[in-house]
Amino acid sequence: MSIPAMSLGLPPDIDAEPSAIESGAETLDGICQTMYGRAEGLDGQFTNTAIEFTDLVSWDISSASAKELESWREAGVALTNGAAVLRLWAEDIKAYRLVRSELQQRWETAKIIAQTRVDSPVVSASTSGRSGGFAEGVVDAVTSTKASRESEEKTALMGLACELALEHDAAWEILMDQADQVEKDLREGPSEKTLERLVDSGHLGWSWAGVLPDGEAPMEEFTENATPGAVNVWWNSLSQSDQQAAMEDYPEILRGLGGIPVVVRDELNRDYLEELIEGNLGAAAVDPKVGLGSLNLLGDLDLMREILKDDDKFLIDIDPMAPGGGAAVISTGNPDLADNVSTMVPGMLNDAGGMGVLVGRADDIHSSMNGNDPSSENASITWMGYNTPFSGGWSPGEAANDLNDFQEGLRATHQGGSPSHNTVVGHSFGGYVAGVAANPDFHGVPGDLDADALVLIGAPGASVQNVNDLSVDEENVHIIQGDDDAIETARELSGMASDGFGTALHAEEFYEDPENPGETLGNRLDPEEDTGHSGYFEDEESLGYLGDVLTGGRP
């Protein structure tokens, strides 16, 4: 056999196509995105996508996954991890093929060099005056015949082939080990070693992998960029002991972080409240007789503690140093376990120190929800989480984004087989903030308020010209406003009017269907009793209407 005809003799390449595997990973990502959406018929989609997932990976994962994928969040983790594992497997195949290609290239180059040596001309030499003779005892290339040189080169090539074969066998063994691990990872979830590889390769963020990074990657970096959904996936991937360690190491971060379960935030915030009251936080402590914020002289931390003595209260957030009198979020009922969740956004001139009155209103709303739907678990939240006007640093866009983030966090931490029915209730200026949160055209605000219904009570406007401009379906938008509410006067005196607040909520053009003039959109309640601006929460008709809306009884 000639040198050019010599073969390295590597075994057949692996029967796999990285591009097809990567396409499968993209499909899994698409399934995951569909599952995280809220499309109609999602249960049926899940059944179909679960079958597709099984067919896609071509391993018997269906029986093992049936018990594990009990919720959308768990399914999302499995799909995300599966996609990452497939991408890593595609890279492993590419890495093996790169080694294989380099070995083949080294072999072909060696053959060319060997053949060049064989084909180089024989150089004659003259020694001791004898033409055609050779120096005695001297053996070099010129004394070799072409045949003998070819034989020597072939022998050298066969030795090289053995070396290259050994290198290939090592690469092949690594690939086969990786193949076995891929199968196991897809069946059981990524191993700790695989998670490290996925993080190092960039296919999973350490938040998804459920491991805190070593060295310089701080917790703050994750929490500043992660969505509540990613935070919740990370949290649930931790063992109980790791969760406890995180609570001990990062209480100041976790207690206000969307995606952390309410019971965890409640525990951390109650501890923080006690430290505030005891004055153990140094410069961060606030005089309990002054209140939660520099502009709040009415409420105090002791009152906050009294409110929380009720078993059904959860302190979801507290920030005494937030501008505008501090921030606080308290829920009556656990929203993570509730079938129906109401989030009330108070108006201006309220702050965290006035939570006694605000939580009292939330309690009345909660009672109305229970009366309307006693068979369901209900939660009523007071969200005093934004900086109101006249307190310095007011920004409607910032307030709306904070509200959107909070609503997204409620979705991420909710437990159970189906999502809760969530409603945002905005009173007075809080209604304007809620409207901005649902306004896709408001500068700097996504406007995709994650709520099933929106109730605006005595609001100066919703920042839009028509109810149809809101991201919440108009059939699920409800306006409660009495004739004796002075908000209309306040609206005009503010100077913002239609330029800032949008169309007045009592105006016919706010409800008129732009495509079918004469037909109305949305829903409106005009209480029969005089409510003024703040009496809606004592008005039986208004509370009854709220109880119906908040438990999904009305469009």
C-alpha cells in the first residue's frame, strides 16, 4: 500500500448532529416560554408539550417526570435544565469532532511529509577520488534506495497512527462518559458536576443552577438582574439547610425580594422590625415614636407590631428609610396560598406610618371577599410601596414599575395547581399609579400589569384616554366613583388634567368603544350613598361590589 493510501483507521464518527440537538434545545425553551405564559387552554398545552418533550430527547423520561413536573414552575426548571444539558451535549460533540479533525489533520500532514522524503532525489557523492563510490561506514539518506526509504516512512507512520489512535480513544471515552451523563441528567436532573459545567459554559446562570458563585460574584449582582421567576426557581432549587443559610447571610436582600416566598419574607421582616424597635440597627434605626420615615409623624413601629399580632397578617416588606414616609406591604391572608388576591394601592398623603387605617381597609375588603366566596382562600394586601407626590422624588413611572414588579413576584411565589385570581385596586392617586402600570404607552413603563382585574376607586384618571388603552381587558376594568367625590375638583386644580391623568373616569369618552361609537366598555359603579372621597371602604354597596370582583364573580 502506498503512503497516500494509508488510513488512520479511526472508528466511525458519532451518529449525532449538534445543530439538531441545539434545535431541540430551542424547542424546549419555546415550550418553557409557552408554559410561563398565560394562554387559553394552557392545561391542554402542557399535556401536549410533555409528550413532545419526551419524544424530543428520545429517552424514557415520561414516567420519571410525571411525578416531578407537578407544577408549572417545576416543569419550567426541568425544561430549562434540559435545554441547557442538550446545548452542552452539542458542544461536547463539537469538541470531540474538533479533536478528531485535528488528529486527522496531523495524520494527513505527516503522510505528505513522509511522501516528500521518499520522493526527494538521491544525491550521489564522491569520496577518495572514486567516482560513484561512498564513504566507508557512512550511512545517510543518500545511501537508501527509494523503496527502503518508503518502508522506513511507513513504519514511522504506523507508529504515529498508534499514538493518534490512543489520543482518539481518550477523547472517545470522554464523549461516551458525557453521553451516559447526559442521559442521566435528562432523566434525573443535572448532577452537581453537570451544573458546574453548565454554569462555567454559560448555558445556565448560577441563579438557575441553584448555587451561589464562589469568589467575586456577589448575591447583589444576581438580585439586581434576576426576575422574580428566576429568583423563585433559584430559591426552590436550594436545600432546606441552604435556604436557612441564605436567610442568615442575606436577610437584608431576601426580605424585600420578589420571588422569595411570603412566609420567608414575613419571618425576615418581623425580625427586622424588632431590631428597629429595639434600636439595634445603629444609624439605620428609627425612633419608634417618630415613625417609619422622616416625613411621617403619625404612625409608629409599635403600632406596626400590634397590627402583626393577628395570625392572618404577613409583613411582606418594610423599609423605614424609603422616601416619602417609608414603605411597607402587609397582607391579610397568605397570597402564596390564596385563590384570590387583592392588592390595594393607597393614594397620596399616605405612608407606611399610617398602615393602621390602610390595613383596616384591607381587612374590610378581605371580609367582603370571604363573604362572597367563603369556600376559597383569599388574601387582601396593602401595598404602600411607592413614593407619593408632595414627599419628594415622586415619579409615576417608577411607582408603576415597582407595582408591576410586585405583581410579578406574586405570580412567581404562588403555590398550587392553578394561578390565583389577582386584582389591583387603586384608590385616589393610587388608581392613577395602577393605571400607569397598565399603560403600554407610558414612557419607561412596560405597561403589562399582571392582574386579572383592575379596580380604580375615586381616581383622577388612569393615564389613558380610553379604557381600551389599558393592557387589562376592558371587561375586567372597574370604576367606582360617587357623584360627591371631590377628586374631579382636585384633578382640575392639579393642572395635570387630560395631559397627565388622561380622560376623566366619569367622562363618556373614557367608556365609549372607539370602534363602535355608542357602545360602552368597562364597568362602573356609582354608589347610592354619599361616600365622599374616602368612604368607599365603609360603604356596603361598594364593598359588596369589590367582594364580587375580587373573587372573580364579575366581569
